[in-house]
Amino acid sequence: MRTMLPTFLRLTVIIAIALVVIALLGWALHLIVIAAIVAAVIVGALFLYNMVRRRAGVPVIRR
């Protein structure tokens, strides 16, 4: 019966580490999604700003 104790302890440690890694990845993924949303809003706002700014100017005739 004592031969199972080291195996049980190793398995317990591996499962605990796996749970911690999964929790950290979930937290990091949450931050990445929020950062992507913020970046998309900023890029969209810049696109709209540049579109409005180009239309506001006087037409230019180029040769």
C-alpha cells in the first residue's frame, strides 16, 4: 500500500498545477479580450475621424 502514496502525491501535485495554469490562462484570456475590444474601438474611431476629415476639405484639382 505504501507504494501508491508517492504516485498519489505526484498525481495530486500535477492536478493542482494544471488547475492553477488553467485559471491563469482564463484570466489572461479575459484581459486579452478586453484589450482587443478597446483596440477595435480606437481603430474604428480613428477610421471615422479620418473619413470625416477628408470629406471636410475643399476639393483639389490635380494634374
